[in-house]
Amino acid sequence: MSLMTVKEVAAYLGVQDVRVERLERESLLVSKDKDTDGNPLFDSSDVERYKQLAERLGGI
């Protein structure tokens, strides 16, 4: 399991950081852990699956 930061997820999805934080708050993208500052960390395979699902549903 490879963990990604909010910035890395935002870059991968092509969205702003605040969008990733909102997805996490709304439980659409679930964080696996927190870093030392309390920021969410996401499993890269979950992020990839979310991107595929979002693209099938019409975009992120």
C-alpha cells in the first residue's frame, strides 16, 4: 500500500487541494491514515479506483 498526500492526489486527479479535502470530508475518498500534521493520507489504489469511477460517471 502506497500512501499519497492531499497534494499528490490533487495533482493525480487534476483538481485543487480543497476539492480532495472535500471528497474526504464527504467520505467519497476515504483516507487511510494521517500525517504528523493531521492531514489525510490516501491509498494510491483507492485514488486510482475513484478516478476510474468518476470518469465513468462523467468526470471528477
